[in-house]
Amino acid sequence: MNIRFNDGAASDPEQDARDVLARQAALRAAHDFPTFEPAMTVGYRSAGRTLIVGSAADALPLADQLAAALPVTVLLLDEPDGPAPITLRIYPVHAARNVALAGWLGAFEARWQAPGQPVGGGKFDLVLDLCPQRLIDSHQSPHGYHAPGPGAVARSAAVTALLDLVGDFEKPKYFNYNERICAHSRNGIDACNACIDICSAKAIVGDGDKIKVNPYLCAGCGACGTVCPTGAMRYAYPPAPLTGKRIQAALRAFREAGGAQPVLLLIDAAGAELLAQLGDAVPGRVLPFELHHVAATGIDVWLAALAYGASGVAILAAGDVAPQYIGALGEQMTIAQTVLDGLGYDGPHFQLVQTGGAGPEAAQELALALRHAPRGASCTTPATFHLALEKRNTLDYALDHLHRHAPQQPQHIDLPPRAPFGTLAVNPATCSLCMSCVGVCPANALQDGQGEPQLRFIEKNCVQCGLCANTCPENAITLVPRMSFAPERMKAVVLNASQPFHCIRCSKPFGTLHMVQNMLGRLGGHPAFAANPDRLRMCGDCRVIDMMAPVDEMRVTPVSRN
């Protein structure tokens, strides 16, 4: 078990008793909302066509069980020792050495080949994988795919589960995607792969300058929305405003009932089962809040909870949680704690509890962790704003409230690398104001000078995705992660400016002095301009006119007769 301990104050029995009663009021308030019904769903259809892959000793007995109810196909990965007994079976059996598998419930595709045999293949609704190495190696398995491992109990449970997967099924569409503000790529230049890297179901892939999510593979963890810097990926099960209203109602009810120093404990179904083992050992100030997955919330929701009056946020990652989720949650906690430390709130405010099991030993260690749950300083005036659909708007509300009521109110707080807030450092000696960075910025943080040779920047909009730095042909841009509370973060400030350069032929401004000097240095020796370097000082129209002007043309002049 991995626990981040927090030093707690000595327990007050009278306050503990009040906290227990206050928690009951908080839980009632959190549940006093209509059941969320997803607006969009994803459908599956399975006729029960089942593929079983494994050795003869493992696969055939289970195939015999399933074949009584399902159409079965078996791929055997080994040759039986000695002459194989002649056994009549009601399902096809194929020898295979190389097997490839992809898909999901109702839509699996398999390809296989045995030595000296042509490639075989087929489409299946269900898969029972008994191979030593899983055919689909994603941490989160697709629906309809079972790889139970060598244990007899797990294999029996997999057989039972497969028998129930015949018919029509549906699940929520867990996400919304706004490609307009996606920072994945622009013009073939890669920048942000946060959602791709964290997806444990391998449901997200790059698709040119955008990303593409396979809703049939998506398992609904919500981690993609948690790590997305712009809010292009947004969790929708439930949407953030509903989650925020439930948290706000719970904390308000806890406070009004006399509770003190509440800690929001985010759990999923596995965490709820482990927490139930503790019974009365759960401190009264710990408020369990169940989510579909613990990775579904991030820094925006956590900071909002602190603005609502929570003393801390704890996350219980029970069971087999993907390691990339643990890393991302820890990284977001570091960023959030850095901001709170900079504002002078005594902490810590965050705790990550990771368990590898659900037995009595794990429960005892969880009880110890909760006794050391965060007791961070909180706002004396709870916030009244509601979570917005747009992640960055929620962050603006939460950070503004926390800063306004903070013990310290610095203008800027330095943040660790990869934080989604910051400014840019532009080298004026190399920046040619080509505006390539403006064209790729997904957040409208970089802007041109609206007719003036200027590069302008709005820090509040910057998500530190790196597209501008990766695109800049002069390598003139450096990311500077920080949190700014200065008034000018809301305004467009000039990062670089230059004198306009006027065409030497028509006097029309067409660029900057620095840009023209760069062109002369780089293209002055090019065959197209070596004989006529002044063309680089002309606008595009005049350059064409000059190139098309006749040179050494013979003219015939009539002779007058007297």
C-alpha cells in the first residue's frame, strides 16, 4: 500500500461525534439529486460467437462447456503429444501459432496461421483468452474479452460471464470532445499526447491534427478529461456541473451541522467495498464521494472543493488501478499543492491512498491512512460559484476565490514542468514575427498585432501545450510554467514588436524589418535572387511585376521623313 501521510491534530472526541452526525447530513445532501441519465449511449450486439485460444489441455474442456450454449471456435497453440485421439466435436478446432486479435464485444476480428497453412481468420462476438501472454495487452480489457489467467476459479467465473453476454447491450458515452480547442497537433507538428498516453483501454489515437476516440473501447475512467490541459476532452458521466453541485451541497450540509475540517474522499466501487470493511473506524470528518472511476476528477474539481470549504481531498485507488492513473493523479496533486503553498494555505491538502488488495490487512492500513487525512487550511468564506462545463472556466473561478481569501496574495507562483498554466519567454533577437505560433495556438493565447508588427499574449488562456514552441522556425519561444494572479494576465500584452518594412517599389508595408533582414541573409545567395536582391525588399505583387518586366527587349523606332 502506498500512502501519503499527513500530520493531523489530536483527536477531539466531542468534535468527532459532531462530525459523525454532520457526515450523515452531508451524505444525504449529496444524494438528494435526481439519478443521472446519460444523454448518449453506445450499443453492442452479441450473438455469442465465441473464440477460445489456448493449449489443448486448457481450451478443449472449457470449449466443451461453452459449446452447449454458444457457437464456439477453438484455436490450439500446441500439438498434442503422440497420436491425437479421434474425438468428434460439435465446434471447429484449428491449429495456430501466430494469432492477432482486435475489437470489442460483438466485433472481434482474429487472424491466425499455422506452419505450412494459409492465413485463417474470422469474426467473433466473445473471446476467452487462455494464452500465456494476453492477446490484447491493454490494462483495461475490451468488453467481451476475458483473459482469466491460470486459476481455475477465475476461469470458471469467465465462463459464467461469457454465457451472460448474448443479446443487446449499451453503456453511456462517457466523453465529449471539442476538436476546435484540442492541442494534440497542428500542421503535422505534435504537442499534447496527454489523453493518448493515459488511456488504459487504448481507445484514443492520433488522427492527423486531432485525436480520435473509439467509444466501444472507452471504459469511462475519465482520465483523459482529467489530464487534458484545454478541456477539449470532457468527462460526461456525470458532467462536471452535477458533480460540483453534489460536492457543494455535501460540504455545506456538513458545515451547517457542526462538522469541522471535512475531507472529501473520492472512491469508486472497489474503494466503496474496502471502505465498508472499516465501519465506524472511518473518521467522521471523512466524506466518501463515489465516482465511476477515481481518475475522473482532477485539479479543477479538487480546487473547487477547497474553495467550497474542504480541508483536503483524498483519493482511494483500490484494486488494480492503471499505473499511469496513479502517476497523473500524483502530478496534479503536486501542481495544486504548489499553488496552495504559494497562497499561504497551511497544508498539505491532498492524499493519495493506493491499495493492491481488498483484504483485512488493506482495510487496516486504510484506516491508518484516514486517521492522517489532510487537515489543510481552507477558505473562511466558502465559494458560491458552480462548476462550469468548460474546465478552464472552473479553474478561473476556483483560483480567483482561493487567491481573494488567501493569507498571502502573490502576483506569480512558479509551477513544476508540465503544469497547464504559464507564460512564454520570447527571444526578440531571433523572433521574426512570422506569426506561425499564432496560427497553431489552440487556446487563443497568442495573437497578432491587428495590423501592427506585434506578437501579443494573453496569459490566462495559455495551457502550456508547447505547440507554439514546437512550431517556431526560429526556436525563439520557451515555456515558463507559473500561476499568475496579476491583473495583466487577463489582457493582451506585447511579447515582441518590430518596425514595419515598406516595399521599396510601392511603399506598402508587407513585413517587419527583422523578417526582411532574415530573408536577405538566408536567400540573398539563392539563384532566384542573387542577381536581383532588391526583390526580397519588395512585396509579393511588386516582386512578380519586377520578375515579369522585359529585359533587353529590341525596340523598333520609326524614322521620320522630312
